[in-house]
Amino acid sequence: MKPVLTPPALDALRNSTRRRFLKDCAAGVGSLALASLLDQRVLAAAAPAASPQPHFAPKAKNIIYLFQSGGPSHLDLFDPKPELNRRHGQQVPEELVKNIRLAQIGKQASLLGSPYKFAQHGKSGAWISELMPHLAGIVDEVCFLRGFYSEAFNHDPATIFMNTGAQLAGRPAMGSWFSYGLGSENKDLPAFVVLMTGVGQPLTNAAWGSGFLPTVHQGVPLRSQGDPVLYVSDPAGLGRQRRRQSLDVLRDLNQARHEALQDPEIQTRIAAYEMAYRMQTSVPEVMDLSKESAATHAAYGTSPGRASYANNCLLARRLVERGTRFVQLYHRGWDHHGGPDGNLVYDLKQRCAETDQATVALIRDLKERGLLDETLILWGGEFGRTPMMQGNPKPDQIGRDHHPHGYTVWMAGGGIKPGIVHGSTDEFGFYATDGRVHVHDLHATILHLFGIDHLRLTYRFQGRDFRLTDVHGELVKPILA
Amino acid sequence: MAPSPAPPTFLRFALVLVTLATLGVPLTAPGQTSPAPPVDFARDVEPLLVKRCSECHGPDAQKGGLRLDSRAAALKGGKSGSPALQVGKSAESELIQRLTTSDPDELMPPKGGPLTPAEIDLLRRWIDAGAQWPEVATTAHWAFRPVATPAIPQVKRTDWPKDDLDRFILARLEKEKLSPQVEADRATLLRRAALDLTGLPPTWSEIQAFLADPSPDAYAHAVDRLLASPHYGENMARGWLDLARYADSNGYQVDLARTMWPYRDWVIRAFNQNMPFDQFTIEQLAGDLLPHPTDDQLIATGFNRNTKINDEGGGDAEEYRVKAVKDRVATLGTAWLGLTLNCAECHSHKYDPVSQEDYYRLYAFFNNTADGGNYSVEPALSVPTPDLSETQSHLRKRLQDVQQATAQLEQELARQQRTWEREAHRAAGAWVPLELKNPVSLGGASYERQSDGSLLATGVNPIYDTITVEAETDLTGITAVQLEVLPDPSLPKNGPGRWGQTGNFILDEFSVSATPLSPGTSAAPAANLAIRSAAADWEQRYYRAEHAVDRNPKTGWAIGPRFGQAHFLIADLQQPAGFKGGTKLSFRFEHYHGNSHCVGRFRLSVTTERHPDRRWPVDDALRTVLARPPAERTAEDLALLTSSQHRASAAWRALELDRHQLEARLEELGRKKHATLIMRERTDTPRVTRVHVRGNFLDQSKEVSAGVPEAFAAAATEARADRLGLARWLVHPAHPLTSRVAVNRLWEGLFGTGIVKTSEDFGRQGEPPSHPELLDYLASEFMRSGWNVKALQRRLLLSATYRQAAFATPDRLEHDFYNRLLSRGPRFRMDAEMIRDHALAVSGLLNPKIGGPSVHPVQIANLWKEIGFLRPEIGMDEWPVSEGPDLYRRGVYTFWRRVCTYPTFATFDAPSRDICVARRPRTNTPLQALAALNDPMLLEAARAFAQRILAEGGRSDADRIDFAVRQCLGRPPTDAEHTRLLQYLKLQLKEFRSDAAGATALIQIGSFPTPDSLDARRLAAWMMLANVLFNLDETLTKG
């Protein structure tokens, strides 16, 4: 083919094409997609003029973030406090609460010991309460951050903080930063996928929005009912063959337009449409759990077609298997203030029963498939719960208020040191004391595991180089494998 | 100027390399290294110093007595006494030593890890080259200098410019040895101008009239007509509403609806009336402070009430009020000043002359208003009821149709009454009541058995609940299950549910499982019986019987507003159930909506009746009447018979539901009062404003009074220290920013990129202008014209620059890839709303009505429920799809909910409107392709367009294709295009010829009527063609 572009123009075109391609099609378009479509004369010259490298070798490739929305109680699950149990019913010591704001309860609240039995498990001897028997069986895979803390004490800002590093809506979610920084490894699926189950606090797109990053990096919620991705299904009566025919004519006409106008944007559009066509097959395929073995279903407790946390755990494995970079599960209903609305007796048990088995099955499954080393699992809520009881409910309806000053999140796989407990809270489980890890530190550490220096992954917006970690964040070295 | 590269993409860049390498695409070696380019202080060094040093050695803190924010301070050094810089001697400079030392206690910076070798090398080279540190006051930054009146440049090609502004463009092109592109053909030009000014494509007849107009002023006249179009304001409003963060909901988690559309309409009117930009500014920021403000001027102040309002319990009202005030400062910065004022919330701005104190002085202007932080829509202004006659007459017409259909159906039913009576008589007794046992409420409710076999809930009234109950039966071949919900005086408002306010319930999931009773049969675990479908005697809008059996916990069955009465739901089983030797049935009721929306009294029964029509229950009263000889029936008996027969008809129930909803909607429209949020000063003691330490409102320090930043005080001749003074300062002729920012945005709207690309940031971290003199020229002309927006746009549209064709050439791609030099005409994808509007206009569906309350065009069902808004008492649990003409309004009228932006708009880069946004990104993604191909609205438009093509497009398929392309693209097809489209059409006609079912299914989409005379297969084929046309790059693009 006779080149029609001069070499410098070619440079510009291939640069732009590559950039547009990376910028816009990262959510599910790999470079392969474009490679097959682009004019060979462009591609052949698509060699980079310089070859910047990732900051350092990554440990993890994918992340599954099991977000337990509402604020699970660290004091009833991971962080036993004999002193709290001993002083059950006494008023909270004044020095603990004098400098803080509380969401709902007053500062005269009484201490609430945990009604649950704890035991040590595994070689690491991590303490787990009786509510999570499955997790107890794999503590040697897990790294518990018991000195974790946040700043926000209301659901919305706290959830957004955990996900974006800022309390107000408008910053990119962690998954968007990953999509922006690392792209996708699957040409047919989005890089950042969000799955939701449970009933409770509303979850808004601020938690998975791309903020000021291009919208291509926003989390794509896969819906358990209806179209998994909006508009991925063709309308009734259209049919795959006719869709293919319409894409063929679109491509031909767009191609002709490109010949006339030479606008590289047209090539990007052709690639985007072809990618959309492939997603129409790949998305329903990944959502279809019916082909999984009976043993797998038994292990996870899944049942195809149902909207459940367990189904989403299995779906998460299928997604990372196919190269989705960042899978985020939200399970609602961990907001246990007490009373009939949500308490530590009925509701907490229910949430554990809904999630414990499937969470653990996911980790085991990943391990058996050799994927755990490259997949980071993160489990946690937007805050923990107070050592104090909220209100004066009946004994079988006790509850605790929101508590960001010290709680537990845990991680596994993906370059994290397994079988350790890092950090601790004070004798009441109130403040993180040792091994304190802040939200920004967690973000910095996660980025590190993916070969990214959190100080250097930036995006210029409104005159500022923004980072996921804002202007904070320290790498938590002791928990790295 | 050099086109600026995209933001750092090195990581993804690396990824692609790997992928390309694995593809076998030849990779050349990394480019030959050229000598390191000279270090530029502003570009390379200052950002580094600011980012890594200034927190401790800057205006806000000086650790070790050292400042690194001026050359003098750096040369002076800190307490150690040695200067940080030794000019020309990097090795001896303390700065470099401290950055490279191996002593970890000495190494700088202490946080965030050491500088990279490349960064240190930059600093070294800078020091060795003389440590150039332009000692400029920040006020010397180009954007902070007064707007100049530059000389018009000399150009060689004097025949090209049509306006003096063209000379600025041409002079630069000539300098770069480029020439302008030829003028676009006239049809292209008209389409471009129409899309730019009205957001709508020109009709083909408008194009023809324009092409036929021989007058040399034809184009100018066309532009004048477009500027005078009432749709101009709608189009202009879009960008301003992004800046104003206009939305129809409060934001934050609960995100209740608010009335703000009168403000949106004010913006549209202001643009249509060509309100001067200075007045536009003053009325929005301070309309309430004008002498004797009109209602319109008060509505305009809604600009600053577009801040979010918290509706969540437990929030600190002052915290949210403070957030709103800060948002107003940030918005002022972005919308008028092009400054990132929010940087100075926590510390003095690191680049621009805005100290933290300046920030809180600006904050003070907005700190004394009457609005609050939580649940606060006050102050609000009542506005006249909008003209909804079109909606109302559509609803009345629909109601009439429904009434007519009901009457017809009732006549038909009357004819079948005898048959029905016989069937009903046989059906009586079809249902066998179950004796209910072991009721368990996970939420702790208790149950009392009633004499009629029902269970009544007592005691604890759980917020959410799952109830299980069992029964045994000897029946086999059970075909359906009936759940009766019954009123009871002990329930709130008589029940049948337990929600205190109405007696409603929401049954999210209803399921039943069966296990054999006899020990001999296989002890398979109880499996849920598959339910084929569900029906009920009454269904609340959005809460249908089928929702109780759809396995989606977010949807359920409810019975509002028919509270306090008995209702029933019948679930038909997929397979007959029941084991020989007896069966234990376990029923499960799941309630997730909260607020105690649980069933309060219920009874269950089963039937083995195989004929679905004979399953409609016959109660005792009806059974008695049926048994009575016809001659003995009273008028009441007859009325009962008729009403029972009606209710047993699914068609009649569907009509009843329609009728009910239409009546309710009409009633609501007639009743609704509208009050829009406005701004008012507080009347009681003024609030004191203090600096918030590190931005924390709980930690306040020095008191400040309202005032403008020192650096821009030249324009502050206004004595008033209130919002009116602030607004007048903005539009003072000596203000360096407002006019530049405003004209830049107008330029950006037409050319895709502003003269300053970072239209939100004119500060020192923004990108410098591509044509600085042109920017000043336009800004000064704008002010000289009395801030006349239309006049400026007219000049821009009539310029030679704008009129260029958009064709790129190798030369242009080489030297002006991003078209920042304007070596060709502008070409870029349309905004989200325009894509919708374009399809509506071309298809003929568009409802051109201007203004009024926001509408709810078709959207995927249940989206709101999915994000967790489950409580109907909040009133925003389901997108209330509009009716008739309201479905086809322009995008600017679509209800804007912040937590759930209209999905197709969000996909095409529309912001959530949580905060002020100056420019939308313009991406090009697969999700956009899916939306453009399959969004039901765009599919309906494709069908309507197909109908239009078939009705108006001529006599042959070839003619029709010609017509279709002309309507959609504003130009005839090329021969090649025509051939390809005709070939495609023939293929589709062939495809559907043998697939009538597919065709019929496809054309069902949307509620726009299809003439009965149209052949479904033919329409489907043309609909496919229309869908293709709507997805062409050219259609989606303005250019």
C-alpha cells in the first residue's frame, strides 16, 4: 500500500491513535482490538519513540475488593477485647471520647462486651469469632490489619473516602486509578467492574465514578438482573447476524469517511464499535455461572440466576481469570446500630452466614487455580463499630454506632505476607494504637503491590497533580511478602 | 505552541508495548537520545519545588528557617547559614546535597521518598545553568495582567480574513508555514452552525433554501436566524448548567428531588434574550441584593443554591452548610475567574496569588446567607404554575381512550356473562385453604391464628422481616398458590400491611417449597417450586404482582393506595406439585424495603385446578349470588356479579390500573405547587468568618472580613463588601480574568478547545493560550460591545477561521495535529444531549416545547431501586417515566438526578453535576457504541425515522435512501454510500422476509404509534437502516 502520510504525520497519527486507544478503550479494549483494525501503514509504524517503564515490578495483577457496606463490627469478628468484656455495662471512660464526634450516640454510652466467643486459629494464631468459621480455617492465608483507621463517620463520606481517598464525591475511585494506570488485560471486558448485593445503605456512583479521569475509567456495574451492562443486549427481534451486518455497513461507511477526512477519531470509533460487538458475547458469557461444576457451586454456596454475594464471589473469580483488573463487590447490611432494624445478634449473624463461606471459597478457589499470588483480596467496610452500645435495646437487639478510629480490614494473596496480624487497637478496641494504617496508607500499599509508586501516579486537573492518596500515604512495609 | 501531551500515561504506554511486542509488530529501538533540552524553571523546576518542598519550606511553614519559594530566599538559606543554592555549582549546593545524601537523617524530603535521579538531574542542570528564577510577582502572570488591546497582525494573504480575528489565526499559520483550509461546502457549514447555535440539525428544506439563496449575505442571514431561534438558549444553557452544577436533586446519599427548573428556564431565557454577560453575572450571584429585585432576578440567584443538601440523618448541619459555602467559592473560581480557588482552602495557593486568608475573605461573601445545611430547601420562591396543558391534554386523551376501551370491554364481558357465571360457579371451591403452622418471623413478630384460618401479626413490628410458615396437604397436582392479605382493625390504618402511615406492605419475594411427608419417599432437600407467573386483584404502580416472584429482592408487590381492604395474589406453578402420601409446604415472605412494610394478616390456599381461567377466586358472597336463581337476584347481586366478572378479567384489570394512574397523574399535575430555591442574606446577626486551619471547619483561627484577593484589587472600586460588590468586581472593565475566561469558553464551544485549553484554570498551572493576543483582542472586544454574547458568537461564526473545511491533510496532521492552530475547521463528537436531540429531530419525534418541570424520558427500569433507594415513602424509588409528548423533549429537560445520572448521558461524558465542571471530557468508548446502538430511546427514534422515510421518502428504495441520508447528515449520499446502503437495505428486507416474528418484535419498541397499514417486515428493515445512520461517525459528530 502506498503511504499517504509523511513520516512526521504518521508519527503524530500513530501517537494519537495509541493515546486515544489507551485513553478511551482501556475499559475493555486491549491493543489487540485496534491492531486488527488499524490501517497497517499506521500500525507498522506504531513503534514507540521512547519506552517508559512501570515504576517497579508488580506483585499483583488483579484485585478483588470485598466491600462490606455499613461498617462490620471489628469487636465481634476479629478483635477480641477481654477488658471490654470485663467492663461491660460500665460508662465509657471519658478520655476516650472527649475529643471526637460521634454519629448518633452520646458520650455517656456504656461499654458493650462482645457476646461472641473468640478462638485462635492456624499457625498464625489469629483470633476469629465464632461467626466466621470458614475464615477461621484459612487465617494462615490472611493478613489482618487490626490497627486500621479512617476519618469519616457517616456512611456516604466514609464509603467515598475508602474508595477515592477523599470524603466528597468527585475524585476517581481506586479502580479508576487502576484502569487509568494499568489498563485492562482483556480486550472484551471492562477493567473495573462493580457487583452489588444486599439491602441497606444506598451506594452511589461516587464510589466507583472516575471523577476527573476520563469516564472510560469508571467502574462498570454488572447488574444481576436485566442487562448485565446497560444496552449490552440487542433489542428483541434484532438478532446477532443482523447486528453484525449493521456493524459491517457502519464500518464501511465510517472507513470511507476516514479516507476523506483523515480524522484519527474515526478509527477509534470503528474500534470501539467492534469492541462493543465482542462485549455483547463476552459479558453474558462471563455472567453465566451454569457451566461451573457442582463441586464449585457447593463450595461457594452459589445458585445460578440468583442475586447473591456468593454468586458475585464466583463471578469475581471468572472476571479476574479473564483479566479484569479490579473487581469490587459490595454487600450491604452491616450497619448494626441495634434494635429491630439491624443488630449484632440477628443481622450480624445473617451477614456472616451470607458471606463467610463464599469469601473463603473464593480464596481457596483462586489458590487452587494458581491465581491467588497475582490476585489481591481486600475485605473491609467503611468503618468499624464503637465499643459502646447504642441506645438501650432488648438483649437480643444490641448494637454499636459508627467507628472510624480503629477497626480491622484484612487482605490476602497478591504479594501480601500471609498469616500475620498487623497492628492493634487499645484495650477497648477504640483507637488504633500500634501498626496504625490509615486509608491513604492502604491505598499507597495496594498501588505498590501493582508496581505503582503512589506519589507518581498522578493526573493533572484544575491545575493540580491529583493522586489517589491525596497528599498523604505511607507504604506499609511489614505486610509485604 | 506545542500541543500538550495527554496526562502521564507511561504505565499504560508500557502495557501496550508489551502487547504489541507479543503481537509480533516490529518494534524499533527507543528513539535516539538527543541532547537534554534546556531546563525551564516554570515548567520543570517550580512544580518540583512546590510539590516536594513547599509544604515545609513555603509561605505557610519554614522548617529550619528555610524558604524555597523565591530565588532570594533560597540564596539566603535557612538557620544553618549556608545558602541552599550556589549558582552554577550544583555539587556545592546544599539543596542537592540534602537531596542526595546517604545519611537518612539528613535526606530530604522526609516524606514521600527521595526524588528520582531524573528529578535531581533536572535540578542540577538548572543550578549549573545559572539557577534562573524569574523574580516575577505572580501578578505578572499573563492572565493577571490587564486585558490589552493588541494591534491587528499583518498577514501576507490579505484576501482570506473576513474578520480581524482571522488575522491573528492567519498570522500564526503563516509563521508556521501553514495555510488555512478551504471553506467548507455550504451544506456542511449550515449543519455546523445550526448544531453549534441551536444544538439541532438544520432540516433539509432549510439547507435547500440556504443553498438556493444567491445573496452574498446568505450565510450571515442564516446565522442571524439561528441566533434568533428559541432553541439557541436551550443549547447555550447546557454548558452553563454544568458550571452552575444545576440538578433536580439534592445530592448526597438520599438525594431527594428539588424544584430548580425555574432557574434552568431563567438561564435559557437569559441566553435567548441575549442578556449581557455582566448582567447575567450580577443577577445570578447577587440578584437578591439588587434594589427591588424582580422574581426573575431572585430565580437567577438559584445559581448558588445548586449546591448539595444533606438529607441523611446524623449529619452535622453546620458541616454541610460549610461545604455548600466552599462549593460556592470553588464555583466562583472556576466559572468566572478560571482559578482553582479551592486549593487555598487548606493552605495558601502554591502558584496563584490567592492566600488562605484571601480564600476565607471570598468565603465570607457567601457565609451570611439564609440557607442551611441539612434538609433545607429554604429560602424558596413560589413560581406560577407552569403551562402543562400539553401534558394534561395528552393524559386526558389517554384517559378517554382507556375509558372507551373499558366501556367496550365491559360490553363484551356482558355478552359473555352467562358463560362466566357457569365457569365461576364451577370454580367456586377450587381453592383449598391451608391450616398454617409454625410461623416464624426472623424479625421477632408473633402471630395469632384467626377464626378464618388466617394469621395476624402482633408484637414486634420489624423494620425488615423474613417470615416463614408451613402447612401440610394431601393434595397432589397443585397448580397454583393463593396468598390473601386481609385487613384487621389491629393493624395500622386497618392494614393489611404493618407500615404505620398507610397500612401498606411490600412483598419483595414470595416463594414456596415442598417436601414429602411420608418417610418412604426420597428425602430430597426442599426445593423452591418454580413459579411461572403471578397475578393480583390490585397492584400499586411500580409494585406489580410479578415483582414478588421475580427473585429480585429489590422489587416487590404492594397495594397502594387501596389500603384497608383484602387483596390476593395468585402464583401459578411451573409444574404441578404435591407428593403422594402428603406434602409439607413451606412459604417464605421476604420484606426488604424497610419501615415495617411487612404483611400483617394473611391466609394461604392451594388449588389443583388446571384451567387458569377457573382459578380466579370466588368468595362466599359471590358464591351465594351465583347459587341464587337469576330471577331472585337483587340489584346489589347483579352489581356484585358484574364487578366480580370485571375484576376476573386480566384485560379489565390492566385498564383499571391505567385509568387509576392517569387520574392520579392528572390530579397531581393540577395540585402541584412550585417553589424554587433562591439565595437570601440572613437577617439576624451576621456570621463571623474565620480562617479554617487546614480547611477544617471545627478548627477556626483568625477572623477575616469579606474582600477580594489583594492581587486583583485593582478592579475593586465597589465599596460594598457583599455579593453585589463581588459580582460588580468580577465584571469591572479592569478585571483581568472574567472577560478572558468568558470569551475563551465561547471559543471552546465552537472550536472544541479553548484558546486556553484548560478553560477551568487560567492560573500559572493552566496551559498558556495558543493565541494570547487573540484572546485579549476578543476579551476587549467583548467588553467594548457591552458583554454582548450573541454579537461575539456572530463574529466567530462568520469568520474565515470557523468556515474552514474540517479535512485534515498529511501536512496538517504533521504540524497541527490537535488543530490548535486552526489550520482546518473544527470537528468533534456532539455532547450527550445533542445526540438525543439530533435523533429526535431527524426522526420527527422532537417536542419543541421550551421550559417547564423536568421530564423523565424512557430509562431502564429499576435503576433507582438497584442503587438502594428502596423506600417508596421517599418518593424517588422508581424513575417515573413520562407520558406522550414529554417523552420527546430535548435533553436539557431530562430530570437530572445526581446519584444516578441519566445513563446514556453519563456514558457520553455528562457530569453528575455534583460540582462545577467547566468542560466535559470527550471520550470514544465501547459503552457509547452500545448506548448509541441499543438505547431504547434511540431505537424508538430509529423506528419513527423509518416510518418517516416510508411516508415521505419518495417512491423507490433508492429515493428513500437518498432522503434518509439527506435528513440525517444534511447532505446527499455519495454514490458509493448509496450503493452500500441500498445493498444493506436489500439484505435487511431479505432477512426479515422470512422472520416476521423478529420484525414484529423489533418494531414494538417505544410508544410512538405505528400505522397499521405498514408491513412490519418492511418497517423493521428500514428501522435497521435508520439505526445505522444514527450510529455513523458523521452523525455523532459536529464538523
